[in-house]
Amino acid sequence: MNPSKSAVDYWLAINKAILSFSTEIPPLWKAEKEATTESVTIGKEEAWIFLAQEREKMMRLSHQEALKELLKVHKIDSRMKTISSVADNGLFSIQ
């Protein structure tokens, strides 16, 4: 393998080495690739369904509820508590 900074070239070389190790490997590799592709497709479908449900739930919120959700999502209250807890620890007073 020639020196390269390309991750694709590296993994292609690794994959070729693995696949050429035994004749039993390519069918297993193919089955694994198909399962991975299927799981990605299913994951995407589930994500789209979840996001559609979340969007629908948000659209049903009243104005006040939507504002509360924004404050919660952006952790405004938590950030305000953090700012309030900052205090001078006396480090600069040491002589």
C-alpha cells in the first residue's frame, strides 16, 4: 500500500485484504453489508416518523406552552442558575 492521507484508500486496502483471506468471507461480508444497509433505512424511517410526531405535537402547543418549551430546550433557567452561582473565590485578593 502506498503512503496516503486518504482514509478511503486505507479502508479499501484493508477490505481487500480481509476479503481475500478466505473464500468464506465474501458471502458473510455481503450479508453484513445488506443488514447494515437495511438497518440504516429502518433507522431513517423511524427518525422521520419521530420528527413528524414531534412537529405535530409542537404545532398543537399554545403560545405560552411554546415559549415554555423554548426556555426548556435552550436551558435558560439552568444557565441563569450557573451565572448566579459564579462568585469571587478570593484568588485575586491573595497578596
